[in-house]
Amino acid sequence: MGPWLCLACRDSIVGVKQQAQELVDRASRGDPEAITELLERYLPMIGAYLRLKAGRKILAQESVSDLVQSVCRDVLEDLPGFEYRGEAQFRSWLIRHAWSKLCTRWKYWKRDKRDISRERGQGASNDPGIDEQAASFLTPSREAVAREELHRFEMALDELPAPMKEAILLRRVAELPYPEIAQAMDRSEGAVRNLVYRGLAKIALDGESPAGSSKKRAPGA
């Protein structure tokens, strides 16, 4: 039974990969149903990444929902020229679009010395669904947690060096494998693993400090 079970698992994995590729191919040809399914599948990941990556100053001026919609427009425009080479590569491609959008918006708010210091929502997305989705990506149980807990985690995340924060987001939010993260960040796989481990350990220690009201440990790498 062992070998047959392994073959069944392999066939199942191959089937899932083929379904994903077919979905992307159909969406790239403008199939409305495929586009809808594709967006429903990956919108939570894009929204969570934007929510945690953008920073409070940008989110004081723009909602995550607006950013997500803008990223989706860019994705749909570029999809016909995209060559699907696997789930991880597709997720990485989506994250690059999200990152590009954030860079554009950061440049916009800096241009002509626009004031982005007048924060309205202390970095809140003004969308409870996106807040809960962002939190769910960062907990082992994948269950939504209170906004206050998400805010504490976000504050600790923002204190990390930029490469460490990015490595954690790519691993925990985009759920990319370490080789894909290493390629995206132009670092060795070992260096990326170290960034994720040290970053999550620091967040866990911050959460257990007397100054923090939460005693929960950060999720593992």
C-alpha cells in the first residue's frame, strides 16, 4: 500500500498544479470566471502583504482596499504576458506587483514634500476583513485574532530591520519557499532562514516583555 499511496499523492499534487496553471492560463485569456476565481484565491495574500508592508504613514492616506484594487488592475493587465512556472513563482510575481505599487505610492507622497505625517488611523486599514486576514497569516492556527493583537505584532514587525521584515512577510504571508525568497532578496538560502528565525525570535521576546500585554509567542518559521 505504501508505494501506491505515494503514487496517489504524487498524482494529486500534479493535478493541483495543473489546475492552478489552467486557471492562470484561462484568466490570461480573459475568462471572467477564471479571473474571479484567481482573484478570490490570491486577494487575501496580496491584502495581508500590503497591510503589513505599507507602513502606518501610507495607510493613513490610502486604504488597503484601494491599494489591493490598484494592484489587481496591474496584475490583470500584465497577466497575458505571464509564463506560469509553478505556484511559488506565481505568488512571487504577485508580490512583486504589490511591492512595485507601494514604491510608486511612497514616491508619490514624497513628491513635492507632501505631508504624510498627519495620520488618521494609526496604520489601520479601515477594513476589518483585511485586518483579520493579515492576522490569520501570522498565527499558527490561521484563526483571526483581535485587532489589538495584530497592532502589537505590527509594531514589533516595524521595529525590525527592513531585510528581516521582508523575509518574514515573504515566508509567512506570501508563503514562499526559502529558495524563492533567497532569489527575490538576492541572498543565500541560509541567510534568509537566519533572518526569519532571528526576526520571529525577536518578536516573540518583545511580546513577552513586561511592557507588552500579550504573552503569546510569535509563530515559528
